[in-house]
Amino acid sequence: MPFPESKRVVYEHNPLVQVICQLRFPTILQISSQEPAAFQNKLRSEYPLYTRVDRRAAFPKEISDLLAHLAVSVPPEGVTHKFLTEDSTRFISLADDFLAITEEKYHRWEAFREEIKLSKGAVEEIYTPAFYSRIGLRYRDVIDRAALGLAAEPWDSLVNPSLIGVLGAAEVRDQVQGINAEALVRLDQIPGGFVRIRHGLTKPAQDGHEAYQVDVDCFTEERGASEDVSGVLNAFNRVAGNLFRWAITPRLRDALNPLDID
């Protein structure tokens, strides 16, 4: 793996704001042509809430028309079915070409992996996808200095200097109003595997404090069978954990208060 192996921990002050697993498969017309009642029945005890989202509705008509005029691709027509927990912090999205599980109060990989197994099993029992064309696991961390009592700390004391670039330059860092970067790193141990790292300054809507986001998107577009998924996702989980622990300094690590996993 490209990032150094490090001890797995959980953080008392968890910076994770969202974790998403997405499994893509060849289009299954049955999902778009009829309501997924049988799928809902498999999940309803844990995911009692339901809503549907028109993929085109996310774009105002003027924007869709402009994108079409510019020959820029727009989302395909169709519906995404969403099945949510009572508190809406975890939900399953089902469309005719993908399944996604989103968690906004993530605690442990083992628990999230069980939710993936549950929803994947329901899709395979009811719709039998031929194979998976993309397997992805994405972690979004937001480091809020003020919330951690570190508002006066410069970013280069908290985030690996290899990431922050000009934010680590004492001459200009106080004048930097925005910075965003992206890197694509090959994962040789996983067939077709890559990790896309998007990172930079952000302002979370809830408080407006300047924060630093580390968005880690692991994926492979190598065709995979059902039995391949678990191993690939476990490997992606290790990559994401090692990457984040590499991305932060000991000062930030201590502020997050890492706890051993029993």
C-alpha cells in the first residue's frame, strides 16, 4: 500500500462527517420500471423511511438546458430510491445502475460493513446483478480547529506538510483565503485500484469556522463478482485509515484523542 501502515484507532473527537460505499452494476431495467417493494421489505425494520429523488430534479431547468447546449453531460433520467433510518443519519440509495450506503455517524468499520452486506444481499437476491463494474469506498473528514480548541494553531502543525502546500509558508499562510487540491494515487495491490484525494480549506455550514477537509475516495473499475466485493472493501478501509493517519500530525492526533480498538 502506498501509505505507511499504522495502528488502527477510533477517535473520541471523530472528524468523519460522511462515509459512502457505492457498488455500480450494469443497468437493471426492473429497478426503474417498478417500485422496489420487495427490496424495501428486506430492509424496512432498520430503514423504515422512504423517499425518491428524480436525478434530473437536482438541476434547475435553465442549468440543464445550458449544459446540453454546451455539450456537457447531465445526469441520466431516472429515479433514485432512498431508504433511511429513523434519524436519517444512515441511508441506502438504489438506482437502476448502482447501490450506495451512506453513513453520517460512522463509528466502526465492522458495523458499517454489516450494513453493506445487508443491502448488497438484498440487491443480489431480488435483482441478481451480473457483476459489479465499480466498487468504491469514500471517507470525508473535516478538521475544525476551533471545535478542537486549536484555533490559534497554524495548519502546518496539524496537517502533513506534504498536503497543505502554501498553507505551510509562514510568509503568506495568514492571507490564504482558499486552497483546494486533488491527487490520484494508484493502488497496486488492488486490481484496477486507485485512491482520489481531494483536500483543502472549507467552511462547514453549521458554524462557519475555517476547517480543512480530507476527502479520500478509493475505487476500482475492474469488473468484480459478488465474492470479490468484501475483500476489496476491506483493503480500501485499510488504505483510507492509513492515509488519514499519515495526513495528520502528532499534535492533531492527540487532540482527536485516539482510542485503542478492543
